[in-house]
Amino acid sequence: MGNSDSHEVTLEKDGEKFVQTADGIKLSPALVRKLSNKTESNRSAGDSPKNADDSAKLAHECQILLDEREKQMTALAEKFQNDLQKEKEKHQKFYELSLEEFQNAADEAEKKFRKPHLVPVCQTFQEDLIECYKNNPGRLLDCSEHMETFKKCVNNAKESLLSKSHPAA
């Protein structure tokens, strides 16, 4: 009795019932009832708290334990919040890096497969013909000279392209 060490005992909720655990061992509800009946009978036999001071001390100690547990829970919550924030920052950095790498790869692909910039064929003659049509609405024959010049230019450009792709033998 005076020789035994104190053991920490906790209550865990198992379904609808609380189960008392001591050093990792679950006690059945029946055993808990049996033990509490013995305790109640011992208290009624003369082991009950002697006065209100003992009850007040016990309440004060319980409050101290609750406060300590609350501080631990607050510290854990802060730690988890900080860890979550760090993970969010890592995720954001990874996202930005991935986005940058994707953009670089897209730019590289565009450089490799860029379409050649083509200059319109006979652009000045085409502009002259369009201007003539605008100045002479409904009188197409007035622009026939511009049309002939434009057609000759286009035909010359076609012949030039064909001679480059199929050189004469």
C-alpha cells in the first residue's frame, strides 16, 4: 500500500461506453464497475476525503492538469499549423517551378517548329488594284491595267517558285 507506485489511468470511449485503461491495458466495463464498487465501499468504510480542503486540493490539481493538457494541445495545434503552412509554401514553389519549366519547354518547341514568315507576293500591285476598285466602284474595266500587272507579277512569282523546286535538267 505505501510501497506501491502510482499508475496513470485514463478513460477512453469505446462505442457508447467509457473504458478505463492503465499502462496500455484495456479493462472491461464489468471489471471497471467491480473496481468502482470496491472503491465506493472502501470510501464508505472510512477512506473518503476528510474534509472540503482535500476536495478543493483535488479539484485544483485536476484544473492544473487540464490547463497543462490544454497548453500541450495548443502547442500541437500551432505546430501542425506551421507544418501545414510550410507544406503549402513548398507546394507553391513546386507549382511555380513546374509552370516555369513548362513555359521554357513551350518556348523551345515554338522556336524549333516556328512557321516561316512569308512575305505576300506582289503586295504593292495588289494594293494598287484594291485602291483602284475602291476609287472606281462598279467600273471594273477602269482597273484592267492594274489587274494585268498584278496577274503578271503573280505568274512570274509562280514560275520562280517552280524553277527553284524543280531545276531544269
